[in-house]
Amino acid sequence: MRNAKIFAVLTSMMIAFTLAGCADGSSSSSSKADVLSASSALESEPEMSYYEQCESKLTELAPDEILEERDGVVYPKFEKHTYFSSTAGRDTNVNVLLPASYSKDKQYPVLYILHGYWNNENWMTTENVGVSTMLTNLVADGEAEEMIVVCPYIYCSKEQEYCTNMDTENTLAYDNFINDLMTDLMPYIEQNFSVKTGRENTAITGFSMGARESLFIGFTYPDKFGYIGSVCTAPGVVNGTGYPYNLEKEQFCLKDDPPLLLLLSAAVNDGVVGSTPTTYHNMLTDNGTPHLWHTMNGTGHDASSVTPHLYNFIRMIFKS
């Protein structure tokens, strides 16, 4: 694209200089020098890094029209599937969204979206969040890649099937999802759907407790997840930010092997997790881990923050 831009600019300049030369019957040496100077300037224009390209797309909120269904467009629905989780010791539900034009003859990258405390695999599939409508419109507009979206149930305990309290025991059951994902869910998705594998084709993000888990998982398996997102992140990812915690501070650093994209989103006036997301942002800044920081002034600890985060994240992933 950059070479095409250079070619177009130089071509238009050459035409202009040629016409000018024809007008007085001579070719201007200064015009030729101008062309060479312009060419040199364009060639020396630095390439934007992937993070810079993503940052240029970042918006505080999603436009209203991206959540509206359009005439003549097919909007796929999430379908519920069941897999056996050896980690939880039971059959477990998962919602999967396939592209409208899904074909077994084509492979697709995969985005995992994790729900928050007290919720289940259905929360991210609601119209309130708008994943299917938004993604389908973005693909139609050429702003997002076709992808498979997976919304799992992330409470993973052999002792109880559902969250019963906001305490250490229940929090550890959410943290245990990392084992379910790697041992049970990802193999199920790869065996039953036509997916591309590898970190460059795998993304994970989440909300609140799911945001905590997406960071925990992404930083534990940077070789598996090239794109990591987190919105309204719950405390406890790192030692010193809550108990129980997932990682020591030195583990919360990927400056030597950075993800292709790391996007942290936060509601400025989040009355549930407070300034915890800012703490994570500051830690990553201090230890040199590349990331994008996205703040929202008028949203809350709910879908009003999730939708803008996903709008940004979906437009950025699988394009590195």
C-alpha cells in the first residue's frame, strides 16, 4: 500500500512537471530535482508499527450505527455446544459464533471472550453487548477479519457447578479455567471447527473477572495467544493487587516476547474495580511491556464498557 502511495504521488508530479515543460518547450532540471526530493522524502517516511496502526484506530466509544442490523445482511447467531471438561469433571456449555459464510473448506482465527463474576456463557452473547451484529457489520465494512467467537463458561470447580459467593474458594474456581481452556476447551474447538492455530490466529479477552483471567492466561501462555484484551479488570492478577493473586510481579512482563497486541480498557468511574486497571497499566508501562491503554469517561462496570472495548479489539486483531 505504501509503495502504491509513493507511485501515485510521483506519477502525478511527473505529469505536472511534463506539462509545465511542454508549455515553454523545455524540461526543467529544477522540476526533476523536485521529483527526486519528493521521492526521497516519501521513501524516508517511517513505517507505522502495528501498535501505532492499532492506536490510530482507537476510539473511546463504538458508533451507534455499528450495532444496528442492516437490510440484506445475514447475522449469525451464537450456538450452544457441550464438551466434557475433565478439569471440572462434568459436561460444560460453550457458545460459539461462526461467520455467516462459514465453510469447512476455510480456516478461521479464533477469539475467546470471557464473562465476569456471577455470569455464565450466555452473558457475552446478548444483544446488550452486541457481538454478532457489531462483528458482522465490521466484516462487511472491511474493518475486521472473519473469525470464530467462543464464549465459554469459566467457573471451573469439581466441588460445585455454580458460583456461590465472592470469596477465595469461588475466585480460585474462576482461576482454574486456565486448565480447562488448555486441556479441554481449546482441543474441543480445534477438533470440531475449522480453525487456524498458532498465536497469530488466537485472541483472548474478557470483562471483570474474565478480564483478570484473560491477562492471567495471556501472560502464562504468550506462545498460544498473540492478542490479549482486558476490560474493567478485576483485582488479583498480580501480587499486591488483591488476594488470591495469579502472578508474581516479575511474571507480569512480556517486554522480551511481547504479544502482537495487548489492549487494556477501563471505565474512569468504575465503582466496582476502582483504579485497579490503572495499576496494571502503570506496571506494564514501568516494566516496558508494549500495550494500548483505552479509557472511557461515561461508561460503567457493565456492557457499556464491554461493547466499546470489543469494538476496538475486534478491529485490531488478526491483522499483524
